[in-house]
Amino acid sequence: MGRFLRTLPVETAPAYEKQPLPLVGVFSSYNNSPDCSIYDSDFNLVSRANQTNAGNAWATSGEIWSDYTGWNYTNGQVSSSSAGTYWIKATPCYSVDGHQLLRLSANGGMAMRQPDQMGSFMANFGVVVGPEGYRQPMSLWFSGTTLRQYTRGGFAQLDQLTTGLATASAATWAGANTNMRSAVGYHWAAGLLVLIEARDASCNYRAHIWKHPTAKLSGKPGELDRFILEAKAGSNGASYQYVDFSWNANGSTGYTESQYRMRVIPTKSGKIALVRFVPSNCSHMAVLTPGAGNTGTLDTNFTTVSCTTSYGIEQGSYYGMRHQITWDNQWVAAFAPYYYYGSGLSGHVVNTDDPTRYYRLSYSSSSCGVSILPIRASAFAYSFHENNADSSQGLNVGLMDFAGAGFQTTGVLANGGAVSLSTSRYWIDTGYTSTNYPCLMPVENWKI
């Protein structure tokens, strides 16, 4: 898998590094005996590592790892439990910005993240859509009236809008409600940055839309100032508008998660997809179409995905909706738990060219989480963790390939249809031959 630079015309965009196809990891930790294997996008084995205190493993003896021993065990299930033992396999642990607990390299090196810190950052990360092969170099972070860029999934601040959002030079801010977080999305190729402000606690919102034909966000100091301030001023071909809308549905005013968080997905068409988790009710989506001036329309005619008793950000920063994106940046999967804090799956997959192209995701488990990771050019690999890998069964893995090249042939799926999440077992080995429930794991670097 080679590495090269694809350079676009300077007046259109700076160069970006086109990444190899994704790698995926398989992780097992039976009573603190971590084992991982790395696979390429064709599921060929790339590397394998087993790190214990008896060997070269600084992983298990690391300060953070030692303090959170048990959180990454795989010999039990998360079920209805909150963050703690077995949490590493919980559905909200998985995000395009990285895993909430574990760092995994292409050679199998393992290290723990500080889960309290990572949880608080994940709760504020938004969506970044790039061109084909683009893996976002930064994470967009939004809370209250503050907008920042961080290293992808990390804690190093790279850039911040110096004026704050609630200033006339940055936006036409609606009011004093500063509870919104994570509701920001950026489309690299379209030069489109969208941020949703809560106008009140009743799910009335204001969408702030900045467009810039040349400025790009890539994690460099001063980029947010240039993009937003020039757009608000209408200079250098940039522009700004805001659109007020209401989206009160399915009991959304009853939960902090659905009042003040959502996935914001700007698309090539200029339409903006919004995906939201209403705990104990559903995941649902809408599409905002900006019009002339400060007008726009909100289409909510999309099928919801139900869930049972479940929790979001109101129960802590570990919980709530997350998202992943395919290698070609054509599909965003936005998902939340189906049951309690981290079991099952409820969500949508949205196309980044035309958001009216979408599919539904659902896995109604009350025992295990679901891991979703990008693989191939336009696909997601996924795994449930309810099957014991003992007795030569190995890990169960499935594939949803939107390029039509998947190995689960179920015919053409109608727009808005439910993806059939079915998995295969017996062909991916994992560590330890006893009762064990391993999981897929994102790999931080895709270069071998």
C-alpha cells in the first residue's frame, strides 16, 4: 500500500495526503492479557502482538492502563452496565476520532487512553468530510460559543476561533443558550462549515453556514479565523448565512442528548444532514436545505430507528451518539446504543453527496456493544461481541459495502432500507482459548 501526495490546484485547495485503504484491528484482553492482530482491507493478516508483563509489554504496566484495569477486559459483556469493566466493547467507544479507551498501531503496539479525558473530548467532536482517501488530520471541537481544532482524537489544541462564535464578526448569534456541543460539520471539498446553535431548550435551532472557496481547515493555527471571519464579512469570495428551524420530535425535549447534540453532515449538494439520538426512543434524521437569504426548509420525512431504555450525554460524557466515515468519504454512519449505556445499535448511514440517500442501522442487543470501522474503499466492517470466541469459533465479523463489492450478497437495498447486520465466524483467530468476547478495534495509522 503506497503513500503519495495528491495535489489540487493552489487556488482550489492545498495538497492533502491520500491514505492507504484502512487497517482494522482485532483485540482481546482476557483478564489483562492483551492480544491483537491487524488486518488489511481484504482481511489479510498484517501483524500480531501479545503484550504482557512477562514480555516487552509496557502496555499493561502503563500508568493509565494500570489505573483502568478491567475497563479493557473482554471476558465479559457490558450489558446494562455504565462505563467500567468491559467498557472497551461498548458502542459509544467507537468513533472516527479514535477509540475511547485504546490506542492501537499498525504493528500491534497497544496503549490506553485516559477514558475520562477522552470521553469529555469525544462528546464535543463534530463531523469532517473530505475527498477520496482523506483521513481527517484534526478533530473539530465545539461547545457553547467555542470552536477549536485538535489533533485527531487527541488533546493537543491546534487552532481556535479567537473571537468566539457569539460575536458579530463571526456569526449572527441568536441568544444566550450555550448548551450546544458537537453539532458542527465541515465539508472539505465544498468549502462548507455548518454549526448548529440552540435558540432555547425546546429544540429550536439556528444553523450557521459559512462558505469559503479557498480557505481550508486542516489543523493549522489561524484557519478558523480566516474561514469564519472572512465568510461573515463577505470577503475573498466567502459568504455567510443563518437559517432558523425547529426539530421537536419523538420526545427530543426530554433529554440533553437530543436537545443539544447531533451529527451535522454538510454535503456536496449544499444540503445538510442532521442525525440525532433521542434516548429511550429512537435515532432519527432530517435534511436542512438552505434557501435564499436566511431561509431554508427542514425535511424530516426519513424513517426512524427505534431503541429501548437507553442513555446519552445527560448521564455522562462517555455516552451518546458517535460516527464513522468510509475511506472514500462518501458515507457517514451515525449511531448510538440501542440499550442502556453501550449495548446494541441504533442509527443511520448517510451519503455525503446527496443526504436523501440513506440507510438504517439497527441491532437490538441488550448484552453487547457493536463496533463499526471503515474498511475497503466504501465499506464498514462491524462486529457484535455476544458470541464466545472459545471452541474454535473466533471473532464474528460482518461487512456492509456500499460499492456493491461485499461478501454478503443480499440483493439491492432500497433507499432508506435497513442494512441486514449478519456476521460470519470461524475465520479470525483471537487471543486466549477460554470464554472470551473479542472486538474490532480502530488502527491509528494505516501505513504499513
